[in-house]
Amino acid sequence: MIKGIGTDIVEIARIDHKLVDRILSVPEIEKYSNFKSESRKSEFLAGRFAVKEAIYKALGHLDFSLSMTDLIILNDQYGCPYLLCDKLKNERIKISISHERLFAIAFCVIENDDL
């Protein structure tokens, strides 16, 4: 059963790189720092911001005091994003991130076992 859904879209050019420490977790900052091009850094930051906003929207009324840095978005061996977060370890959360030249978009679904 779906417990919550969320989506967010970000105009990549509007993302402020001064906010990296407020948006990204430590593992995400390491990945961000390894990108050579500024455009790839912008895409990455916008995508991570969008997916974290989508997660907040999917959580809806649930009362978790989560900062963006609590939400660690990594990629599996195939490049698919997934969430690590101790405060949400009992939730089944699926995420997707995509970006194109001007925009980054993300989607989140939270499921539970109740039917």
C-alpha cells in the first residue's frame, strides 16, 4: 500500500552552490567535489535537492525532524539512486531522479505492508 508520494522539480540555474553544506550529506559532498565540470555539479546538486524535497512531500504529516543532510542519497552499482537514513529505516522508500539541460526532477514513493 502506498503511504505517501512526492515530486519536485528544480530549475538547475537557480541552485545556489553556497548551500552545498545545507543540502548534501558528507558522502554526497565527496561525490559532488569529484565532479570536474560546474554543469555536472549543478545537475547533481539540483537533483539531490529535488529528491529530498520529494521525500519531505511524501512524508507529509509524519513528524520526523529531518534535515536535508540526514537524507543520504547514494547510487547502486547500476546507477539507481537509493536513500539511507537512520530516522527512516522502518520505511520502504523508492526514489527516482532525472535531469535535463534546464531542470532536475525527482519522485518519491513510500510504501508499507498494510493492504
